[in-house]
Amino acid sequence: MKKKLALTGLLVAMAISTMACGSKKDTLVMATNAEFPPYEYLDGSDFKGIDIEIAQAIADDLGKELVIEDMAFDSIITAVQSGKADIGLAGMTAMPDRLENVDFSNSYTTATQVIIVKKGSAITTANDLEGKTIGVQLGTTGDIYADDVKDATVERYNKGFEAVQALSQGKIDAVIIDNEPAKVFVSQSEDIEIVKEEFAVEEYAIAIKKGNSELQKQINKSLDKLKESGELQKIIDKYINED
């Protein structure tokens, strides 16, 4: 009788354990840099922004729990490569050098790179950057583009706002950065402005570990659903008001 009771107890415990494991959601770990409003930023201790809501919508569609890892922008690719994160969302463009290390989803939005200068600056076009000191956020496409500017000195910062702050302090001549964060930074300072001429147009996508074609397919399928339902545009419109 004791053996029967013990066996029954063991079976019950195993059943409970199996139920618990079955009820637990798998996670979708997102690597980001929450210093890039309106795509990702911190509101107190809460993550907010376009990329955050897109990642949450994808996680919901896949039946996974979204876990957000905030880190330096230039650490995101490494985090995805190593498996520390499943995806990288941080206003990221599928540049050739990045494609050597990770795969990307289909594009989810079009973005533009712009130039921020102090008001009254002689810099009014991309050509005027020649020989100037340019501030960029480390590892961004602005960083990559700035390297191609003839005779320019490139100052790299861990955060976009640090580059903008250096511009306001007269330490650099210009900043190359995405248009939407640029608008946020300019709205917070009276002495800087965005050059009217766009510097570059690019497509943002989601970084995925190289060779993980199954997750890539799942992400693309979720993005297609968000696009077709209009939910993706709603998320973007929530944070970006067309002027």
C-alpha cells in the first residue's frame, strides 16, 4: 500500500510539473538601446516606443513573453550573434557589414538620416560637412556614413543625446542621426536645428541570429499580419506625427 501511495504521489507530482512547464510561455528576448526616441526610450522604468510595441505585438502573435535587454547600441549585434538575445530592434538598418554577422527580417519602416547643426551654421547640405567635425552615436549608420565624408573628423558617442549635447557646447560642427530622434532632440534645445536636405534614406529591420531561418520566417509572418491589419501603421502614427 505504501509503495502504491508513493507511486501515486510521484505521478501526481510529475503531472503537476508537466502542467507547470506547459503553461509557461517561451520568451522572445529583444536587445535594444533605449536612448533613441521615439523608437525606444525609457519613461521612468518603463520601456516605450515604436520598436518596443512592434516587438510586443510580434511576441503576442508568437505566443511568447517579451523580455527586453537594454544595452549599448554597438553591443546589440554581438548579443544576437551569441544568442543572448533572439532579436535586435533599435532603429537598425540592414547594412552590408551587419549582414555579415546577422540576418534581418523584412523592413518594417523607412527612415531618413539627417544633419543637426547649431542655428546660423554654414552647413546647409551634406557637401558642407567636408573637413568638419561630426558627432555620431557609436555603431549606428550615421557612424558608418560619417566615415565616408572627406577629411571629416568623426567623434563617437555612446548615446545620441551626448553627440547633440557636444554640438550645443560647440565641441563639434554637426551630428548625423535619424530624423525622428533628431526632431526630439531639437525640440528640447533652442540653439540647434535640422538641415533641410536629407542625408540618406534607409530601411529599418529586425536583426536575427545568422542561420535562424525558422525565427526569421516567423518574424516576417508576424510583420505581414501587422502590416495587413493596419496595426503596424497605428503603432508608428502613435509616436510620429507628420508635419
